[in-house]
Amino acid sequence: MDAIIIETLIKIVVVVLIFSALGGFGTYFERKILAFLQRRWGPNIVGPFGLLQIIADGIKLFTKEDIIPINAERGIFIFSTLIIAVAAFTAFVAIPIYPQFTVFGYTVRPIVIDVNVGLLFVMGVMAVGMYSPLLAGMSSGNKWSLLGAARAVVALLSFEVITGLSILAPLMLVGSLSLIDINAYQMGGIDNWMVWQQPIAFVLFLIAGFAETNRKPFDLSEQDAEIIGGYHTEYSGMKYGLMMIGEYANMFVVAFLVSIIFLGGYGEAGSIVNGEAVGAWGGIWLILKVAFFFILFVWVRAAWPHIRPDQLMWLAWKVLMPLAVVNIVITGIVMMA
Amino acid sequence: MQSSLLLASASVALIAIGVPLLLHLTKFLGPKPTHSTAKDAPYESGITHLVGDANERFSVKYYLVAIIFVLFDIEVVFMLPWAVNLRELGLFGIMEMFTFVGLLVAGLLYVYRKGALRWS
């Protein structure tokens, strides 16, 4: 029992460190990829290839003066920055971020806690993150923050339903909410990936993922020309930094979920021995898949303009939701036939 | 199962305590905050004489969306255990859920006809 507790504590520290670092690297790679797509240099002054830009940004954020506007509700204003970061990190607790491996004869399972309702846990925790924009916008004491919060929350609420409905059809096939079981269902190479059986659910879940992380085609909450920075207009210093880390960590949560549920996770041709994923290869494939989805997030940002709020609602309730319901019905009929 | 849930909640608490510690560093590293009227005012692109304030009421459309969300999301939550156990429930289970989905779609159509989803 004690060993389990110590192991869990170490895993938690590692997960938090890895993903706050990934959040930082995420901002660097986003700028670099955007620069590449727009034929610019991007960050290239600080360190080789501008790699130390992350550290420079971190120092800047930490040494900034901490401004809380006079109209703001102090307590809620501070608290709401924590929610998004805490929710994003907590979501990683139930995500298998690497296949099982052995170090010095000790078997490590790189998932902090193997909850048998892992997917439900992750989705629930991500839904808690929704309070962050709402409370941030309402406590800032700024019209634009309020408008940004209203837009963000309505978009998040609508796409929460789409996420839930689109994930039902794969769950019907797998029959388990554990992310490890979902991964095991797709073992044995590229033919067994869920995306071939559930293409509609894949597309719906990906679109909902873009909306839930407030990414480009759906980033209504942050438009400089209309509502300044949206709900984080009034935030500065490390409070702003925490919100950014939370957003990037959320992107990684979505990337992990899509990779594990639809693209076979760490089960990959070449890494299967006697039906079990072994060694580093599966893990490297998982990292590549996650990297692909991260690049996709940035690519879409560079390629597409954002849409209007009414178009977003139209898309969510009148196109995606009926599609998701039809997908569930078709999946049910095919399973029974 | 019990112990893993305990561990899960403990880890959640740990992360919830650990992340705010990051935030407190800025108090020691950053400059002492100074105050002035313009600095403490809400950000309005430099305009100091504010028009209106942030106590605006939301449009009722937002509340409608919130209510519709509650209904449909509870339905999704209700369907999750069904989806997981579908293979054991078999044909009977699927017919029951199709009835339920039919009601859901009828509800969506009603909301649509009422114009609650019209945003312009």
C-alpha cells in the first residue's frame, strides 16, 4: 500500500512537470509552426532556434507586476485562473500516456490511476474547466470580459453535448469506459483503428475538441477587434500564464483522447508481441499521433478564419447533434444485425 | 477499486494545492504593486471615462441554451451506462434506447420549431 502511494505521488509530480513543460513548449511550437506557415522566422533571437524563448517568457511572466483591477471580485478573480489549470492537469491523471514498460525489473504503468471509468473521469474534469472562463469573465468587472465569458460558455456548453453523443458510438462497440480497454480494443495494427469503424464519431469528436479548447475556427471568446482578449483581458503576470498553460494542457488532453480512442493509441503494428504492446515503439507512435493533432490545431489556426457565434450554434445544434444521434442509431442497428 | 478512487481524489487535491503554489512565486519575484487610477481601472483600450459597466444582464437566449444543455447532457449521461452494457442488453435494450432517442429527437425538433436555436 505504501509503495502504491509513493509511486502515485511520483507519477503525479512527473505528470504535472511534463505537461506544464509541454504547455510551454506548446506555445513555442505554435509560434514556430505559424511562422513557417506564414513565411516568417518566428522566435529566433533567444537561444538556438529561439528555443530559450520559453524560459524568457516564463521569467517575464513570473516577474510581472500583479495587477488586479479595482472593479474585480478579488477572490473569484484569482480562483478562476486556478480552475482551468487544475482541471487540465487533473484530466491527465486517468490518461495512459505511455505503454507499460519495465525499468530495473520494476514494471511501471504510466497512468497515475487506472480508473475503470477513465473516459468519464476525463470528460467530467474537462467540463469542470468550463467554470474558468465563466467566473473569470464575470469577476473581472469588464464589459468585454463578460461578453467573452458569455460566448465561451455557450460554445463550451453546446459542444459538451456533441462530445458526449459522439463518444457514445465507440463506447457501444468497446463496451468499457476505461481508456486502456478502449486502447486494447484497437490492438493489432492500423486496420483495427476505431476511426475506420466510426469515421463520423471521429470527425464530430475532433470538431468538438476544437470547440472545447477554444481553438481557431471556434475561438469566439478571444477576438481583438470585438471584445479585446475576451475573458482574460484583465489578467496579467502568472495568472495569465496559468490560463495559457491550462489552455495548452487542454489541447494535449484532447490530442491524447483522440489518439487513444480513434487512432489506436499506443497499440501499433511492429510493437505487438503475442498480442500485447511492448517496449518503446508503441509509446513513440502515441507521441507522434499526439504531435500530429497538436500540429493540426496550429495548422487549422493558420488556415481558417473564425466563425460567427450564430454560425457556431447552428453548427452545434442543427448539424452536428442530429449527425451524432444518427450515428448512434446506425451503430446500434449494425451491432444488432 | 476503493483505494484507487481514494488515490484519485488525493491526487486531485494534491494538484489543486500544487498548482497555486506556482502562482504565489510571482509575489516574491515580481515588483511591489503600485496603484494609480488609470492602472486599476478596467481595460478599455486607454479610455478612462467608462461607458456602462460590467453588471449587464445576459440575454435570455443564453439561459435557454443553458437549460437545453442541461436536458441533453443529462440524457447523454443516462445513455453512457447503456452504451457500455449494450452487448448484454441485446435487442431489447436497443429498442428501449431507440424509443428514448426518438423522444430526444422530438425534443430537439420542438426546441427548433420554437425558435430557441435561432441566433440572429
